[in-house]
Amino acid sequence: MKLSLDNTVMQGKKLGLRGWCMNTSRGTVTGQLEGEPSKVDEMKYWLSNIGSKNSRIDKAEFRNEKEISAYSFTDFTVRH
């Protein structure tokens, strides 16, 4: 089942984050976040505990975290 990622994008933009999210063929969601560390932490909490409407959160994994000196993205979007 593909989930609408509209709420995820709205939350990312509300927090001033940059990056992307997308549904996978495994029925999961993947993505990349860039932004102020405190805002990234807020988004991680939201993804782990609240999520989009009608989503079911079994677990959330965050990997490959690192500090960056410049942003790679200009906005927060959905990839297909």
C-alpha cells in the first residue's frame, strides 16, 4: 500500500527542512533530511511517534547521520 506523503512534506517544510521522502516497493518510506539539528530531531520524533494521517509506524530507523557544511537540497519534496 502506498501512503500519501503530503503530511510528511508539510511537516518537513514547517520545520524548515530540506530533502526528500518516498514510498518504497517494500511498503516502507525512505528519505533524506537536512537542516538545523534541533529541527531534524523534531522531525525524527514526528516520524517515529506521530507520522502522516493513516500511517502505521512499526519502527523508524535513522542512519548515516553526519554534519554538513552546505545543503544539497533547496526544498523538501516527494520523490517517485
